[in-house]
Amino acid sequence: MRVSREQAIANREKVVDVASALFRKHGIDGVGVADIMKAAGLTHGGFYGQFDSKEDLAAEACSRAVLRSWDVWISGSSPGGLEAIVRNYLTPEHRNDRGRGCLYAAVGSDIPRQPRAVRRAFTEGLRGTIEKLLDIMPGRSVALRRKRALAMMSGLVGALILSRAVDDPRLSDEILEGAKTVFSHFDKAV
């Protein structure tokens, strides 16, 4: 059965959204095309009418996840600035929901083993995220603000990864709270 152009576009969008969540939840190599299409409520055969390869889908899904997270970062940046971002990022809810959480923490360790297109999408997304942080990061020079943005992003992602990795719930919460304490003061730095 042939679908309309509008329905084909909607189906493609749904596949990218579903893939984005499944890749973050299970890892890029942890989910196949058939699983993605089934979760999207579509047939496996329709995949190659929309995408050239799983690699193309993964690159687009990474870009989508970053763009959606920017909406959260931007809304988290006012009111409350960096403190609000830290408070919203380092939560048990975010830790527990990989499928809707931060792409960097969810698949960052998978990315070095991915094809160039996926690595490029991840890299460009991270560059954009750093630029957004740079816009609200305090500091006397662009170079200092950039270093702080890189340090903050690295620390936030690292804390989230560690909080997910440990099997001790109290230690996991301690990691989040410790990082929250450290990074919530970035907006007061000069």
C-alpha cells in the first residue's frame, strides 16, 4: 500500500525519534533496524525507502537528540542560569531514564566505534552544546569561558555516567549531589 508524501515524512520523523530513544537506552549497537521499525509501528521493509543505512539513521538520531536536549538546556538556563542547568541535569529521574536523557552520557562510549558519519553528528552536536554553554558561562575572556564550558560539560556527563554505572543506590545519589554542589557554583565564578 502506497503512503502519501505527508505520511512518509511523518513515518520518517517517527523512526528518527524512536531510534534516538532506543539508541540512548540500549546503545547504537544494542538495537537493530528491525527493532526500531517495530517500535515505530512500521514494517522493516520500509526502512530502506527512508534511509540509506543504519549509520545514516544513527547520525540523524544523534543530531535529533542533541537538538531536543538544547530545548531543555535553553529552558533550564532561564531563570536560574547555569545553576538551573546543573539542577535539572543531575537528577535521579535523568539518571534513570537513559532513553530520554542526555545523548553524550548514554552513547558517548559507543561513539568511537561508530562510522564517521555518526561520529561527525556527535561531534557537531557537542560543539553546539559547548557554544550554548559558552553564551551563559561567566568569565572575563572567551577562552576562559570556553574552558569552563568544556569542564562543566565533561563533569556533568561524567557524573551522570558514573551515577548510572554503580550498583549502590546511595553512592549513585552521592555522585549526583557531589557534582551538583561543585557545578552549581560555576555561574558565580569570575
